[in-house]
Amino acid sequence: MTRLNETVTGFLWGLGFAISSVLVYIAFLIYANAGIAYKNQMVIEELYREDFASYTKLLEPEVLNYEIADGAIWINSRAKESSLRSYLKERAFLRFTLLNEGAESVKPNLISVCSQELVAEHSDEEWSYYQTKCSIELNSPKDVNRIKVTIAGK
């Protein structure tokens, strides 16, 4: 009878060890799968950013001038006319980054960010022109002395 108890006890110890080992391996596989999925997502996001960076080079958006009116900044800009503009109209927009480059700081201070759909106010054969109103909530519009424009994805 004691021999049977020892056999059952050994069997239960072996079963417990097997179950715990399987659970540890499953947890490791779940953790590794999450890490791989995160890395793939970062690669896809980087490719997405590179794709829109190439559109910025292609369309060459630029700020023509800006003026302060009604507590906001009105930005006049243009981008090259392209056959891709109809494709990008639903997938991208112009992003304006309003900066203050003070003499005392090495890095520019971010004032605000605003955007403009790729729907032109006026177009000719070479350029599309845009007018954008950027409202500034926390800072004064007079603090802006540099505007950077890029194309960003929705």
C-alpha cells in the first residue's frame, strides 16, 4: 500500500512539474510574440514616416509669409503641383510647426502646431497655394519667428 502511495505521489509531482514547465514556456512565448509585434509596428511606422518625408521632398512645401491678425497667425504657403496631390489629399496634410528661436536658447521653443488639408485656395500649373489660420492658445502670436512646414500622414 505504501508503494502505491509513493507511486501516486511521484506521479503527482511529475504532473505538477510538467504543468508548471508548460506554463513558463507559454508565458515566454507570449512575451516574445509581444516583443516581435512591437518591433514590427515600429518598423512599419518608420517606413510610413519615410514615405511622407519623400512626399515633402517631392512637393517642396514652403511658407511664403505670415501675418498676425485677430490673435492668430495667418500663414500663406505653397507646394508644387503634382499628379500625386489627388492621392495625397485624403491621406496627408500640411503640418506647420510654429517656433520661437530665442537668442538665449540653443534649441527653438515650440509655440504651436497646426495643419492644413491639401485643398488649395488657388493653383496654377506649377504651384498650389494655401492660406492657413493657426490659433495659438498658450503663447502670444508675436513670439513666433520661424515656421517649419512638412507633409504628414493622417
